[in-house]
Amino acid sequence: MSGEYPPNHLISEVRMEQEFDVARMTVRKVTAALREEGLIVTTPGMGSFVT
């Protein structure tokens, strides 16, 4: 488990919870930080994707 995803990869909260054995709130905090850094983008109705 490297934690690296290719560009345009759909980020799944459920999958990340399982892969990293963390709580949903942890995943949401991390994805918010990644979004602020411009490493992922979120499109309403579609999800979050790696940039």
C-alpha cells in the first residue's frame, strides 16, 4: 500500500477507509487538505479526482 494514485483516479472515501484502516472523518480531513493543496479536485455529483 503506497498511498499513491494515478492522475484522474476517483477517490473513494469507503475504499480509503478500508485501505488505510482509518475512520471516515480522518479520510475527510485528509481529502480536504489535499484539495487545499490542489492535489485533488472535487466535482459536485461526480466525486474527487487526483490532479
